[in-house]
Amino acid sequence: MTSAYSLRRRLLFWLLISTAVLGVVALADTYREAVQTSNIVSDRVLAGSALAIAERVVVAEDGSLQVDIPYVALEMLTSAAQDRVFYRVDGPPGAFITGYQALPVLKETQGDNAVFADDSFRNEPIRVATLRRSASTGIRSVPFTVTVAETTIARRQLARAILLRSALRLSVMIAGAAVIVWISVTVALRPLYKLRDAIGERSPDDLHPIEQSVPSEVQPLVDTVNGFMVRLEQALDALRNFTGNASHQLRTPLAIIRTQLALSSRATSLQEAQAVALKGDQAVAHAERVLAQLLLMAKIDAAAAREALTASAIDLTAIAQEITGELIPTASAAGIDLGFEGDRPEHVRAEPLLIGELLRNLVGNAIAYAGTGAEVTVRISGAQDAVRLEVEDNGPGIAATRLDAVRQRFSRGTDTTTPGAGLGLPIVEEICELFNARLDLGAGGDGRGLKAVVRFEKV
């Protein structure tokens, strides 16, 4: 027995997993953008401080560079994170003017714009901005470089704050989505609960199709269940038919057998006992024939319900000739001249065993009812698109008014003295339906007897 699982929990699990993966990717991208945004904002302040210092650099009377550091510009870089600020001013190559001499200076230049880079100073990560300018004496220009740096505590705190806010919003969204999915699945599963209740309230004998309204995704399942219930009902009907028919048809032979057994116990002579035993044996033989035909009918009903017959192309001429040969001794014992006509292969799509039963029933009926001295002919003939199987006799035949009635189960012709159950022609009829064949009944060629014609589609 397979274990059950919760569809709601499974959907919620996959939603959370997929959302968590997407959330991690989104948070990584958010952190990258947060770092980039904090750098852009802080770099502008860092560049402004470097520019403010550069504007205070002048050329002294002796040609040297002097600078009056505007500490107000450096205070622009202070923050609640207690970042530390460093600076240095360099004159012509190799000439250090003021500031922290060990502070790294960026070599790259971008014209008059400041360049930025991450570096380290005194074992701390810093953000460095370097600006290159020239001081004019009126006669010549003296180049100089201003470098300003600050620690990155505030930047990191800003990036983390942005990341935490994004993570908090994403967590709220995931929790909200989980609640929505839980509620949505509960609402979506209500038709299934109603379907469960509708099936649970049915009686065991109620196999009618389910007509409960369900979502389109579940409708194929309901259709499959309905198809199974139809097949189950057909199988139960076939079983009920078989048991009902068997109890009805076997009641008389069994009663005869019991009667003969009772008579045999009171027999006064061997001949009388033998006569009683013969009648009992005939009743057993009749019951055996009835039971065999009922079992065949049940097999045909089951095959029709399953729609699973393995039909293939068979040579009808060969099968009919073989079965006719098998039945010649039986026909001879009944005083019947049984013959066969057909000299070329004719192929139809059918199941060999059932076709054999069809022919045995037709020939068996002819032997049983044609009478001693009659002729029975099995004939195979082919046309352009059909193959005909004919069984014709010159016996008394069946009245035209009874031809439709004898197709029904347990219905017999006018001769009720011959043992039979009235199942031969119904069996033939049902086998014909399995292979898209048609059974026609009529008088023989000279107006006498009965001719049964089965028309098959030619392969």
C-alpha cells in the first residue's frame, strides 16, 4: 500500500525552497548594489573634500607650494560610525608637502576628475580618492596631488542596513506567500473534498458515473474512475447474468439427476437400474453442455467489457476446414452428411479460438436439428470486400416468424424435444459483434432448411 502525502505541504515546501533560492540570488544582487550605492554617495563627499583642499594650495614667493588645510572639509567625512580621515598633499614628483606621508597615492589619472580605489592603511581597509591639479604663478604652473582617504566602517554599515531591510521585506513576502498558498490550496481542494464525500456516501451497489463538479485538472481522473466503474458494472452484470442463467438452466438437469438417483435406489432389476442410470447420464451430459455454453458466454461478455481481444489476420478457410473435419464423426453418428466447400484462403481479422466456437455452434445446431439423413454444408466464399462463412442444411428449418426470436438467449425453435439450452445462436451473435461481423439467418437454397451466413470484413 502506497503512503499518502499532503499536497498542501508539498506545494508549500517547493514554494519555500524556490523562493528561498531566488531570495538568496536577489539578496546577493541587492548587496552588490548597496555597496555600489554607498560608494557612489561617499565618493562624492570624498571628492568634494579633496577638491576643497586643492583650492587652498598656493605658490609661495619662493616658488614652493603651501596649503592651508580646510578642516571643515575633512569634517564632512566624519560620521556616527567613527570613521577616521587621512590626507596628504604632494607637489612636483617626489616633493611631499603635508599630511600622512605613508598614505598610498593612486597612480592612475582621469584628467581633472578624482580617481577612487580601495586600499589599506595601518592595517585597516580604506577608500582612497586622488585628485591632480596645478597651481599657477602667473608665469608657470606647478602640479600637485591631493589624496584623501577614510575608513569604510560607515560604508559597510550602510550596505548591511540596506541588505537587512531587503532581507526583512523578502522574509515578509515569503511568509505572506506561504499563507496565501496554504489558503489557496485549501480553497482549491474543496471540490476534491466534495468528490470524496460524494463517493463515500454512495452505496456499494451504486456504480453510476460520478457527476460532481471538479476542476479541469481533476476531470481526467474523474473520467478514468467513471470508465472503471462502467467496466466494473459490466463485469458485475455479466457475473449476475452467469449465476442467474446457471441457476435457472441447471436446475432442471439437477432435478432429473436427483429423481433418477431416487428411482435407481428402488429399481427391482438390473435393466431398470440401467435405464435409470442412462437417463441420469443424459441429464449430466445436458448440464455439462449448458455449463460449457454459459462459461463461453461469460468469456465473451468479459472480452467485450475489457475491449482487449487480440485480433489478428487468420485464414478462415483453413480454420473452417479443420473444425468441419473434427465434427464429421459427430455428424456421422447422428446420421448427418457433413461437407465442406472452399478451395482458396480467405483472411479476416479475428481471434481463432472464438471463431472456432462460432463455427462449432453453427454446425452443432445444424446437426442437432436438421434430422437424420439431412445434409449440412460448411461453405467459405470471398467477395471484393467481404468473406462469407455459411452453414446450410436441408432440414425442417425455422419458421420466418421465429428467426429473430432464436437470436435471444434461451430461446429455441419449434423443436423442443431435442436437448438444448437455446444459447448456440446467441453465442454466434455475440462473437460476431466482437469482430464487426454480421449474422444473417434464412431458408436454404431450395427453400428448405436453414442457412446461417456470417459476413466478415476482408483483410
